Amino acid sequence: MTEQSNINQLSAQDAQFLYIQSATNLTHVMAVYIYDPSTAPGGKVRFKDIIEHMRKRMDVSPMFKRKLYRLPLDIDHPYWVEDEHFDLEAHISHSRLPEPGDWRQFCIHVARHHSKPLDMNRPLWDMYVVEGLDNIPGYAKGSYAILTRIHHSTIDGVSGAHFFAAISDKDPHGTPAIPLPKTKASANALPTTAEILNRAINSTVTSPVKLTQALMKFTPALLSSAQKSLTGGADKTESGVPQTRFNAAVTPHKMFDAITFDLEELKQMRRKVQEATINDVVLAICSGALRHYLTKHKELPDEPLVAVAPVNARSRSGEESNPGTNISAMTIKIWSNIEDPIERLEAIRDTTRETKAAKSGLSARIMTDLSKHIPGVTMAGVSRILTDERFAPKMSNLMVSNVPGPQIQLYMNGAKLTHQYGLAPLAHGMGLFIATPSYNGTISFSIISDRKIMPDIEFFRECLQKAFNELRDAKPGKVVQQPRKASEAPKKQPVSADGSVMYRRVAKKPRAVVSKQPGGARSKAS
């Protein structure tokens, strides 16, 4: 068997999510989808209908049937191999909320499931169907949820959105939302023991040489970035992280809550500040909420809080369907020390623009290229040290992720998708994650934290609502129309110098109707 044979080894970035996993630092992601079965045939969807639907969609991605083959002592990165004993029904389970089936019970149910580890001996995904969501404001009677967990070594936000679209339909009649593959995903052959050892030895011996060569290649960019930091340039935002309750060790016990807003209202907020983006508005709302929350607890630092925002490092369109992880991160100050919501949004806009410009020198792709030359055994050891609570670096106060989702109505088994939320891993020193997936004219702020770090998570949800209201009602000097010339082409996604996408824009004309959201907030949902 040669290098051209059908062998699929994890990349260094994918493997890192395995190396850093521990009992308190689980590295899977979870999406929560809420369905209204009133549009399904007979107005009902049975559990076995969901299983049969997934059985028909197993070929949309190779991740469904492949499992890990991990090497002794992690002498090299693991391999993906076909699970010859794959059993679909072992990956899909079912339960029902106890009476009265309200929002608080549902949040507890979601958090408990997210806190459990995946079975690492099987393909790294599962689905959990939850019925009985009968007393949640904004949910139709008879609604049910599907909680989908996938290990981060298998998928990132962009490929995750593509994965979900591939198992969804664009109408109640079962028309796939995107074209299904015409051929089945091919199985991955496992190398022989001799081949595994040969590849591991080759990697260990040659990687230091390749790493040195890569460092020499990227030295100008590295020096440029360092110079900007030393001279007070944009990269200075990556230092000076204040100490907060969120920079503590995490436990296995997670908390979840969420609130949904009308995406059109965020677009109206964006127009209040010249050249602001939806991402800037999301950060401004999170910053305002954190300001209210920490002020209430008498813990607001004088320095601005710092957030990490994942950025897509896929350089070409069409790569969304590729399994695996291809992301980096941008570290930015979110100016929580500014009280006025318009001034705060302006400061965030300036900071994100400066940070993106600085990142054109030291880009996501450079760091990805460097990491792939680090031997597996070295990366595994370093990753475990860095994720130990005694050595975990304080890089930020929280993480905020904004991955645009489909802006059309989706279905599964004829049931209409009405809401979606996202949950991501926490880590020692980073005990707050706010995921903001958008869907069909709505955007949901999903809060993930630790029980010891944020025991009053419902209050933080109220803080998000308050910050949203303040920015919505704020009066700027004048509303910025941001006109476009008739001959001007639609603005493309901003890209860095190496071609990697920094931010993605949402669709222009989503469909939306008014409904009431959990927690008493009124917003638009489909």
C-alpha cells in the first residue's frame, strides 16, 4: 500500500481536539434543533421515522460510519477507518421531558446531555430525540427537539452547517435541501502495522526539518506581526486580558440557556454605525450583557474584556462539505468598559477592522501550516500540558462564535424546523461560550457555561435581552444608509491576504413572522 492508497489520517488540527479532551474538557459540539410536527403527514413524526430518514442520508458524509484508530502512545496522529460493526440505532436515542415540559427543564436536559462524553469506540456522533416540549413560549404544541453531538475532530462550524443542510429537506415532501451524493462514501483502509510504524517514524524524523523550513518561509510575516504588537499596532488587542470569574477551572457540569432575536433588527442596529457588520453587533450585544452581569456582581474590571472569535480558514468555496476542522481564531477587545451602546459598537467595529488587517500578516493558514509539521507524540504531550488547569494560558475571557446558517425554511420528516441553538466545548480558563447561529431570519444567542462559574445563567440571558434593547433603542447622530451604486457588484466576504475568509455575511431577505421566545422576549421566528 502506498501513500496514494485509500488511507485517511487526521490532520494535526483535527487530532489536537482528541489530545486535549479530558473528563472536564470534552471537545464535542452539539446542535439543538426544534421541530413542529404539524406540517408532517398526519401531523405526527414517530421515532422510527427519524431513524429511517437518517438511514437514507448515511451517504451524505463519510463521518457517519467511520471511527478512530488511535496509535499506542500517540506516536502519530490517528486514522479514520470504516466501522465494520456500524449500527445506526446505537447512535440515535429517545426520551421525554417530565411534566410540565417547560423551558427550564429543557435547558437542564440539554446541559446534562452536552456534559456526557461521546463513545470514542464508535463513529463520533449521536442524536438524541426529546419529546414533551409542550409548555415553552414560542414552541408549537407537540414540538420535539433533536440534539446532535459531533466530535470537534470531525467537524467545524462551517462543515457542520453543510452537514445539517445535507440531512434536511427544503419542503414537507422530503425534497433534499442540497443535492445528495450520487456515489457512496468509500471505506478507508487501515494501513498494515509496518506501514503505520514507517509513517510514524518518518513523521517524527522529518517533521522538525519541515517545521524549520516552514518557520523560515513565514519569518517575514511572524516578524511583521511581532513588530505591530511591540509598536502598539492592532495586535496589541491580544494582550492585557483582565481576570474574571470566567477565567477559572471548569467542571464536568455545564449550564445552558438561550434567547432568539429577529435578524432584521440586528441589521437595523448595524446601520447605526458606518461599516459595522452583523458580527460587530453580535459582539456589542455580548459585551453589553457582560457589562450588566458583572456590574450586578460588582466584578466589572476597568479594562475591556477580551473575546476569541473563531474564523473560517477554508480558502475556497466548495470546501464546506469536507469533513474535519479548518478554523483559526481572532482575539479582540469588546470594550465592556464603554457604557454607551453606540460608542461601544463603534469601538468594536474599529477593533475588528484593525485586528483583521493585522491578521493578514500572520494568518490562520500560516498557523495551520506550521502545526501540521509538529510530530503527533509532541503535540499530544504539549496539548495535555496546556489544558491542565495549572498551566492553561489566559488568552481571553470568553469565546463568541457566529456561523451563518441557512436563510430558508427547512424540514425533516415533514416537520418544520422552527429554532436552532449551538453548544461548544469549554476549557480551563475559558468558562463562557456564546454561540450565535442564524436561521431563516432569526439569530439565537446560546449560552454555555459551568455551574460553578455562572450559576445564575437565567440572569445572564436577561442581560442579553437588556443589551439588545439598549442597542436597538439607541439614537445615533444619523442613521447610516450605506448605499450601493447600481453598477457595483455585491460585496464579497472579506478575505485575508492568503485568501482565508475572515467573516461571512448573512442572507439579505430572510422570511420571518412574530412569535414569543423563552424568557418573555418577543422576536421573529419561522
